[in-house]
Amino acid sequence: MAEISESDMAQARIAVGALMESLGVTAHLYAVEPREGRWAVIVECATETGWQRAELQAGPELLAAIRGDAKAGAMLLAEWRPHLDACKRG
């Protein structure tokens, strides 16, 4: 990834929010950070026994998902879902 602009950061945050909503995850916090040519997505979510933290990865497909690329969004959801299985769903 080239240098990350404020616009890219904002779009990445929006994309992660939309993907978390698609997963149905309730009670969660997340942060998006550019890291080594990819995005690090840190998610903390409520579980039945407390809270869990997961650090997920994404590449350019994160921004593609917010631009309407359904395949990119589906790929990220499939990759992230196992890491967030214990999170409470709405």
C-alpha cells in the first residue's frame, strides 16, 4: 500500500464498521491501523464469559469492500468470522 491518506483511514473505519454489522456482532470496539502494507483491524467484543480481543488483517480488499466490491467483502467476512465466533450476536 502506498502512503495512507486520512480519507483512506476514514473509509477503512467505515468498511470495518459495515463488515462488523454484517457479522451481527453486538457490543464491540474496533480500531484500524495501517501496518506493513496491509491493515491491522483490532476488534474487542463481548462474549458470554467476558471480552475477547482479536487482531485481524486486511489488504486493499478492505477499501474495495466499501466501494461495493461484494466479492472482497465476502472474502473478508469468511476470513474474519472464525476469529469472532465467540462474540455476541444481535
